[in-house]
Amino acid sequence: MTHAASLTNGASVALGAVQFGLDYGISNPSGRTMPAEVARILKAAWGYGIGILDTSAVYGESESVLGQVMAPSEDFKIITKTPVSVQGVNVRLQVRQSFKRSLERLRQDRIYGLLAHHCDDLLANDGNLFYGALRELREEGAVSKIGVSVYLPEQVEKVLERFQIDIIQLPLSIFDQRMYTSGMIDRLASAGVEVHVRSCFLQGVLLMPPADLPENLRPLEKKLTMFQNSTSECGLSPLAGALAFVRHCVGVDTVVVGVCSEVQLDEIAAAAQVFPPSGLLTEALAVNDPELIDPRNWSPC
């Protein structure tokens, strides 16, 4: 059995499952991955030593598809996330009921992690109740670890001021280095929080030909060209360069990557063996404009 994706020379690789339930990604022309292909992907992922699946209650049919196609021998650690909390409704009941539905869809009795998908649910006036419900599920043994998904360093700051969490999922890429350069990842690691990174390819933007960028992302063309030229000069593909950068950022435990096919997973597994070469540009490629590095701000193309 090959274990290319679980090498110890960097953060581990987890498989993101949003493409299994939704049409997702600015550079994804094929849309949602069909269940038969998901089954092949999961089998290959397990063979590569990928041990974590990342999904959410709001990823369309993702949880249901995973529950249907996971083989009994594929003992993945599953992380899911909560839907947005409805104001004026019992918070504890919402969290527990939505989690129960997630377990039913996943066909699991318990899972590894449950994250607040919307950080604002934790930071709201009744955030203590939301956190209390997560902690209660952990104490009952229904989940091993609880946490939150965030977008901004200031959100991390506010969460750490109020709560003790086990896992935090945050964006990081060679363009979006805010969490790293701010020292926030170091702080989380020092506090014993598992740091899971998403968006290392910036929804595939880092892998696109610069000329194919949509109009609203045209300001990235110069830096994208710089990045791809830099990886080429180092003998790497853009995929290998982008993945190597985040996997070797100190304090990062896990990098969540999404694929639409087994072929793409094979490419990820090969890329996971690459060290970031000393000649790869890093600081010069940082982009600080939220309109360009936060997909929530991308207008329709």
C-alpha cells in the first residue's frame, strides 16, 4: 500500500468533500462528482494513507453520498460542520438535531470532529449556548473534537478569547498568507489547537492559466504568472508548489484538498511528496486585497 499523502515531511493531507455534494470551485467545469467516482476516490485516498474526510451539513448531498459509498474497511476520521443557526430558535436543540441528521446521513454512530461552520454562530450573543452544545456532544463521546471554521485572523482572536477549541479550519495559500504572517497559526499551535488549512489552491485559481482568469480576478494575473514561472523554474507544477508551501508552514497540521476525480487525487498524492524548494517565491507572492483572496467577495463571472 502506498502512503504518499501521509509522509511526515509536512502536514498531513485530508480529503475535502464539498465537490461530492455541490457544483463547487471557480475552475471546476465538470460540476458535482458522481457517487461511483466518489467511491473510487475514497478507495484510492484510503490506499494513499489519507485518513480524514472533511464535509458539512451545508455541502448539498455530500454527507449522504459519503454515507452511501464509504466501504466498511475505510475507517476515515470524519469532520462535519453545522448549518447556520436560526435566530430565535433553541440553539442547543438546533445543534443537536442537525448533528443527529448528519450522523444519519453519514451512517455513523460517532465521528472525529464537529465544527461551527459559521464563526458568527459562536460569536453571537448566545454563542455560549452554541459552544455548550458542541462541548456537550464531545463529553457524550459523539465527537472527539470540536471547533470552528474561520476566514479572518480577527475571528480567530475573538474565538480564542471566549472558548477552548480543539480544531480550527482556516484559509491559507501562497497568495493568502494572512494567517501565517500575522503569527496566528503559531499562536494556535502553541495553544494545542489542531490547525486545518483549506483553500490552498484558492479554488483552483493558482492552477489556472493566467490568461483564463475571470474578469473580476484579472488583478491577480501578474502574481499568478510570477508564481507559475517560479514553480516552473524550480521544476515543479503549480499544484506541487502550492501544496508544498502550505504543508510546510510551521504549525499547520492538516491540509484539506478537494478533488473531482481519482486522477486528480493521484496528482495530489504525488505532489504531497515535494518539499518547497528554496528558490520558490513566497513573500513576494502575498496578496492582501480581500476582494481577490476571499472567495466570498468574488462577484459572479
